[in-house]
Amino acid sequence: MIGQFSLWPPQASSVAWQVDALYIFILAVTILTSLAVYFAIVYFAVKYKRKSEDEIPEQIEGHLPLEIAWSIIPLGIMLVMFGWGAKLFFDLTRPPAEALNFNIVGKQWMWKMQHPTGKREINELHVPMGQPIKLTMTSEDVVHSFFIPAFRTKFDVVPGRYTTSWFEPTKAGEYHIFCTQYCGTRHAQMIGRVVVMEPAQYEQWLKTGSVNASAANETPEVAGARLFQEQRCVTCHQTNGLMAPVLNGVFGKPVQLQGGATIVMDESYIRESLLDPTAKIVNGYQPNMPTFQGQISEEQILQLIAYIKSLSSAAGGQAAATKPAEEQPTNTPPAGG
Amino acid sequence: MSESHAHAVVAHHDPTVAHQFDDKAQQTEAVTLGMWAFLAQEVLFFGAVFTGYTVYRSYYPDSFIAGSHHLDIKLGGFNTAVLIASSLTMALAVHAAQNTKRIRLVFFLLATLFLGFVFLGVKVIEYGDKFHHHLIPGLGFLWAEPHGDPKHVQIFYSFYFAMTGMHALHMIIGAAILLPLIWMAIRGRFSAAYYAPIEMFGLYWHFVDIVWIFLFPLLYLLGLHAQ
Amino acid sequence: MSAVPIPRQSETPGLEMPRQHYLNAGYSIKSWLLTLDHKRIAILYLISVSAFFVMGALFAGMIRLELLTPQGDLLEAETYNKMFTMHGVIMIFFVLIPSIPAILGNFLIPLMIGARDVAFPRLNLLSWYVFMTGGVFLMTAAIFGGVDTGWTFYTPYSSVYSNTNVMLAGMGAFTAGFSSILTGLNFIVTIHTMRAPGMTWFRLPLFIWAHYATSLIQVLATPVIAMTLVLMMLERSLHLGIFDPNLGGDPVLFQHLFWFYSHPAVYIMILPGMGVISEIIACFTRRRIFGYSFVAFSSLGIAIIGFFVWGHHLFVSSQSVYAGMAFSLITFLVAVPSAIKTFNWTATMYKASISYESPMVFAFGFLGLFVIGGVTGLFLGAIGLDVHMHDTYFVVAHFHYIMVGGEIMAFLGALHFWWPKMFGRKYPEGWAILAAALVFIGFNLTFFPQFLVGYLGMPRRYHTYPAEFQLFNVLSTAGASILGVGYLLPFFYLPWSIRFGQVAGPNPWRAKGLEWQVQSPPLTENFEQTPIVTEEAYEYSHLEAKVV
Amino acid sequence: MELEHSHHPTVPLYLLVFGALIVLTGITVLVAFQDFGVMNNVIALGIAGIKTTLVVLFFMHVKYSSRLTKMFAAAGAFWLAILISFTLSDTLTRKSHPVQGWVPLPFVQTPGPIESVPFVEHQPGQASEHH
């Protein structure tokens, strides 16, 4: 806890140091001014302490040159702050022409990201290092705000409008994404992480969905379990069954659908639910699942099916039993993934 | 309790001057300034919705014009004349009070009240018409005209109802204040020596008139030429 | 100051309470609830605002406890959201805005300008009832499930998505707003028309100048939020389409209208505090405030320029870049009058005769906190830097330094300064200084870490947060517990003093000003005869002899 | 104060002002049917401004009132101008553009501890368009 003490977040974008420079400038000016005022107050308070009960001090009405001086000088300094801040704001709001366009859609309470290739992610954003990236953002419900402290960028995500923001990541690593405009009950869970990768790694990630070399050696069940976490299925498909059906022990069994029909929970139903979630809704639930069309490959669908299957086997039951611990809405972005 | 103490030290005995004032001039000045400060407050109260109207009109001029074509210019114009006439009768009522003309005062106050009700009556007809044509936002709003985006027209009608509704509410409050004033006038409570309530009410009534002077062109007239 | 001769008295133990005063003018419930006496109405406000303060502080306490750990282990997310909403709505509309104007302004403005009462005593009582009606709306909203929109009521969350009691809470804020308008209107008229003979504008105490500026804002800004809340509620209840993005509505327009009031409202909260500090510093340095006219006009300057800066709350809202620039520039301009005030207060102490009674200790505390609150505003006004800081804890810390560190500190200072005038007795000085010290230390410990964690990126209104922010939050919660004790102390010793305190006499501080020339507590009609003013304000070049 | 009252307008003046207001109303209606482009708005609001001035000066006696009253009468208009002009300074120069045909998620109130908003995929232009 104390080991992590720092006065500013990581400087991971091209503008971060510029923002920090203005911060330090204003900090220096204000600390000096404040200390001068504090010193004067303390010095006067001590030096001119009342000597006797009936003391009448010399009466001083005011001093015009002094008044003008301490109006004009602060104004001048503050105009410098304004100019610097305005210049910085222009830099922050004007993406370079060569920037790659990413789409961000906010909804209560998740971030949906889309890469220029069409690849989609939820609450995670993988970006290549050294590449200016422009975000085109909109909201599907209320006002949100997309904030990456390490990049010093933030912009509101407004329903009915496209807003833009941009950054150029300069340091590989994982950083916080926060929603900073209050958006309802789970505002504090509308968080995510941005992963800055070497361009080559990013290319590999785009192809395989993983940078993990050992991913190739995973069993389908293990890969499916990882996807279940990574794709945020776990957010809704919890064991309490409040937002989405429980998936434990249901594979191969009949499921009651809305409208009265019954369907057996099999491979093709899982596949259909992933690609066209609103087609067949389990009775008692809202059609609130996002589509994963274009977001996961056929291979990954098979891995997810394998994982869901395993939840209905004896061993899978155990795996499911460990789930609740992970499900607790931890506020720390999943640093390990 | 406080009154008895206060009167013990207050020099004046004029029953129309409240205890906290030294004399009538001070009271008149205070009441007038208070009323004008209240009206400044009212300007900004309506100002918020006028600002909203201006912004959306700049966003969606075509839909606002299309929406305004469904308002009846004849009724709107008639109501404008009615309200201006009621302002005149109100000004004449104040004039009558200043000159202690009781019968004239009562007559002009009644005329003002009557014209106010005429205005509200016409407003009811207009609202009824909007209801029949499914132009009530949030209540099965239907827009089948070729011009104007139905959604944006609905914004126009939201402003139409918010603005005219708030204005009508002010008229109703005005009428409610007017009734006891008429009663007091009949009883002969006002004279050249004391007519501040009539004068202050007049300021309020004229203000309500001014709001309509702006609502009429904004809602009914702008865009008529494009018909 | 006045030509009226008064018996010279001082804080001798043998002093007697005056036989007749506004407090013993009647003991029945009716004599309080139907009173037209501005001083009794001030006491009604004192009691009700204190009750709201306790409520708001309890919500704050729950928030701080929840934030002790990164997990949301004490409160559910929705409970937490309702708590910070109630904290904000209560503290802003029901504590900070009425605090100094409705309590001390009401009590002191007629006394300071030599009037028997405010211009419209019935309106004054009405505004208290309107205020309490607003409180009833809000309490009803809280009891029947609460409201979770934040005090900002941003659309479309408030108008469409929230399924809490937005209507009732909106009604509460709307109604309290009208109380504020009526009070401001009354003060404007009172200050314009009720001044005693000889009390020219430039002989007015700076407290009056500050309240005049405040009242202008109350009258000219509050109606805008009233209408905005009405539009929001019409959209929510009748589905009118005003801000609804579904119809092409603009949620940012709501933010414009909201902040047109809510930024100047910050000055409603701090200007009266500045007026109080001018009075206290003048008294305990025995000096006219350095550059009186600059301090007086800076109040008006703040009030007027303060209307042009609201857009700095919208820097990242998708507001136009050009509008953002203009708002940023004017934001820096409005900082100048505040700086002028601070420099003038400091200069007043030069070659003065300074004593450290408890009101002055509170004033020192105000200066210490207000300077930090003021300069941190510069960070947020710089538009490029605000992009990073916007809606983080840096903002939370900044406005708490101004509103709580500034206004509440000044309010406590004012309460201690004029308490002997209000109730005729003094409180135990040692306890008061202890309270001031605890508040100062506790406040800094609570809110200074929030600047740091804010720059690190911790967003506001989060009930869970990443573990690396915990250190700062633990410090903050620890500070809040000290702050709580500091605020709690006056709740004991001040009421105690009403009965058991030392009799104060008319002028325990040997201060200048008409209010110190009448008995404590004053008569119902304030003055036995209308005073005639022949002196400038703060004429400390001669003192009343100290009678022992 | 008493002195000022003797300067109040006379009945003929009131009638004259009334006549002017009615005539101006007629003009503004007639002008509205002609096409002057942007000038239509300017003329309509200009005439409304003139009518307001007449009402304020004569019916509301501001012409005969103290400077203080005049200042407060102007204050409302001035502050309204601040509100409108500074709001327009944003909305008329904004860079962000509206999403054509934006539809929100249907809103459903769900009982129970977790609020959920049903998710319906839609295509608001470029932002989420990809299949």
C-alpha cells in the first residue's frame, strides 16, 4: 500500500508529461503564493499581538498602488496559466490525422470497444504502443465519461452525440479505465483496463485473441473458462441467477423459454445465444445479453461450449463452486485478467 | 407579541404604513423595489425555458417551423389582442385608484379579470385542438405531416406546452389574486392615499402580458412565410 | 458610530441580563412560529439548519466509513449512491445556502443598518415556511426509498433512468430555491431602503456589502434552476421531450441551465463567509479593513463575473472548444477579486493590534483553508489540466475547501462572534478554541489527501475503488472522525451557554458597528430610537472605555 | 414619491400606447407571411422588443420611476442575455455532432436489488456498426 505511494499516475501517453508540466507549474506558483500569504499572516499575528487591552493601533486606510499591484500581478500570472491550459486543451482535443479510429459505446454499466478491424471487446481495450488512437464515443443510455488517468484523457460519452478523444500510448502496461460521470447504481463498476502492447504483440492479439503463448496448449475447457472471464460472461451469469440464467448443471437439460416453448440446452442453442442473444430468451429474464458476433471466433465458441458442458459434469460442479469468490464485484480492474 | 413593542416606539400612526417603515415614502420605495426584484426573478424563471427554446430552434429550424404551422394564428392573434387589452384595462384601473375613482376602479378590474378568462378560455380551445390531433408530447404523439422530423416536432410541442402552460399558470395565479383585490376595491379600501396593492398587481399583470408578447411570435409566427 | 448614548458595559461577572429583550418577548409556541421579528426568524433558521447539518454530516460519515476499504463491504452500491445524493442535496440546498444569509444575515442586517426589521417581515417568515416545506419534500423522498441522482440531477439519468424518488427530491430543491429567492429579495430591498440616516453605502459594514452581492445572485440565478428542475420533472412525469436524447434532445443543455445557477450558487455560499471574516478581522485587529472599497467592490465583482463562468463545469461535456476557452479565461478573471480580498485581509493585520479570541481563531482557520481552496481552483480553471482532474477527488477536495473549509468555518466564526449578541451570554472560550483547532486539523486531514488521490485518478461518486487508493482514503476517514468531534463540540457548549454562560453585556469584544451599541440580546424593535450614523465603518481610532 | 405620481401618464396616453401595441401586433402578423429569410426572426423579435419597451415604460411607469427601478427592470433582461448568449456560444460552435436516428435502450424498471437495462443491439451509425 505504502510502497505504491506516488503523486501522479503513470505517464503512459504522449501528452501525459505535458499535463504534468502544467500541473507542476501551477503547483509551484500556488505553493509559493500560499506560503507567502501564510508567512505574512503568522508573522503579523505574532509581531502585532495586542500588547494592552486598550491598545489602539495606527489606522491605515489602504494603499492604491499596492491594490493595483496585487490585482495586476496575479492576473498576469493567471493569464499565463490560462494560455498554457488552452494550448494543452487544443492538443488534447485535436487527434493527429494518422490516428486509428476506435469506437467506444458506453451503457449502464459497461464499456463496449471496437477496433478498426471490427474486433470487439468489453471493458478492455488493447492498443498498440506509439500509435495515435482516436476514440469515437457515444452512449446508449445516460451520460458517461471515459477516463484513462495514465493517459490524462477524459471525455464525456453523451447519448445522442458522438464525442471524440485521443491518445498516443507510449509505455507498455495495463492501466485503469474509469467512468467518471455518475451513471447510476453500478457506476463504480463501470471500470476496465487498457492494455498497451508492442505493435507486433497487438497484431498477434488481434489474430488469436491472446498474447499468452501457452494459450495454444490449453484444453478447451480451460480456454473456455478463461474466455468466460475475459468476455465478462461472468458479470451476469452468476450463481444467484438475478440477471441471467445460471449455467451450472443445465447442459443437456430442457429449458423453458419465453412464450412457453421448451428447448434442450445443447451446443447449437449456446452458439445461437452467443451470436443472436435475443432470439430465444429463457423464461423470466430480460433480453439484455450483448451479441458476441464478430467478437469471438468459431474456435472460441467451441471452447465456451466445452466450458459450459464441464459445469454440468461432476468436476465442473467443483469449478462452479469456486466461482462466487470471483464474482464479487471487485473494484480493482482485473490486473491479472 | 412583537407588534405591541414595535408600536410603542414607532412615531407614525398611519395604519397603511407597516411598523418597520418610518414613513409612507420609504414603504412605497421598498414595495416598488421589491416588486421589480421579483419581476427580475420572473424574467429569469421564464428565461430558462426561452433559452432552451432558442437552442432547439437553432438545432431543428425546419421541424419547429413545421410544428408551428399547426398552431392557429387567428386564435393566437386574437389572444394577443385580448391580453394587450387587459393590460390597458389594468393600467386604467391603476389610474382610477390613483384618482380615487372607486366605480371606475372596480369596473376596470372586472374588465381585466374578464379578459383574462377570455384568454384562458381560448387557450383551453387550443389545447383541446392539440389533443384531438394527437399533438400532446408523451401521450400518443402522432406526426404524419411530410415536413419535420416527428421527434423534433415533439420537442417543439414540449416547449409549446411548457411555455404556454407556465404562462397560463401565471394568469391563473393572477386571477386568483385579482378576486380579493376586486372585493377590497368594492369595499372602498383603495384611494389616492393607498393603492400600492393595485399598482403592484398591475406590474405583475403587465409582466405576464410581456411574456405573451414574446411567446406569440416565437411559437406562432416565425416560419409562417414558409407555409 | 451612533450618536445614541449607551451605557458602557463590559464583560464583568456582575453584569445583568437586560430585563426585556426579543427572547423573552413571548414564550408560547405561537410567539415563535408566527413571529415577524427577524431575530426570532433567524433563530428558527438556526435550529432547522443545524438539524439539516447533522443529517448531512451523518450521511457524510457513512460515506467516509464505506470508503475506508476498497471493497463495497458496508453499503450496497445503491445505498451508497443515495447517501451521497442526500449528503449533497441537504448540505447545499438546506445548509450552505441558508447558513450565513438566513441565520446571521437575518439577525444582523437590520441591526447593522439601523432598521427596526427587514423590509418585508411577513415575507421573511413565509420564506422560512417555504424552506421547511422543501425540507419536508426532501425528507419524504428520503424516507420512501431515497434518491440516487446525485445533487446535480443530470438528465437523462434523472428524467428517464433512475427509479428512485427524483420527483420528490426535485420538488424539495425547487421549493428551497424559492425560499432563497424570497430571502434575497428581502435583503436587497432592506439594504436599499431601510438604512438609518447617515448610513451611506460606503459606511456599510462589509458584511452588508457581501450580503447585498449574495442577494443579487439569489434573486437572479435561483429562478433558472427552479425552471430547469420543473422541466426535468415534466419530462420525467409527463414525458415532455425537453432534454430527452431519444427525441434529439440535448442533455448538455440541462447542464448549462443547471450550472447557470449552481456556479453562482458557490458564491451564494462563500460571499457571506467573506463578509463575516471582514467583520471579525476588523474587530480583533482593531483596524478598518485595508482597502475597504476594494473589498466591497470585489464582492460585487465576484457576484457579477461569477455569472459568466459556469461553463467550466462542462469542459469535458462535449461543450464547444471555443466556449470552453472563453469560460476558462473568465474563470481566471473571477479569481482576482478573491485574491484581492485575501491580500487585503492579510494587510489589515500589518501593524495592527491582534488578539486571539475564538472568533479570530476561526477566522485564521478560514484564511488557512480558503487560500488552499482558492488556489486549487486555478488548477481546475486551466482547461487542459481540468480534462484530467474533472470529476475526480481533486474537485471534491477543492469545493469542500471552499464550502466547508471556507463557509462553514466562517459560519462557526460568525456564530461565536455574534453569539453573545444573540443570547446575551458568552460560551466557554477554551472549548471554542479547542473546537476551532479540531475542525482545522480534522478538515485538512480529511480533504488534503483527496487532492492527491484525485490527481492519481480516483473518480468521485465511487463506492468501491482500486486498492492503491486506500492509503489516502484511510487518512481521509481518520480526519473525518476528528472533524466530526470538532463539529460536535459547539452543539454542547453553545446551548449550555444560553443558560449558564457568563453575561456578555452589549459589546464584549469592544467592536464597532450599530449592532454592538444596543443591548444583548436586543429589544424586539432593535433600537429605542432610530440611530443616526456619523462615523465611517470600523472607526477603531477611539475605543469605548472598558468598564470593570 | 408623491411627487412622481403626478407625472403618471394620462388616459389618452394609455389609449395611444394601446393603439400602438395593437398596430404593432398587426404589423408583426402581416410581416410574418412575407419571406425575408433570416430577417423574419429579427423583425418579429424586434417588434416584440418595441412592444415590451412600450409596456414597461408606460403601463409599468418605468419612464417615471427612480433610477434604481430602471436598473432592476434592466437587470432581468441583462441577465437573461447572459444566459442565452453564453449558452448559444457553446451550442452554435460545437464540434461533436448528433447521432442520426439515435435510439436509446428501452427502459424497464426491474424490481430487486440489481437494476438492469435490457440490451438491444442497434446501429446508430458508425459507432457500433459492424457485422
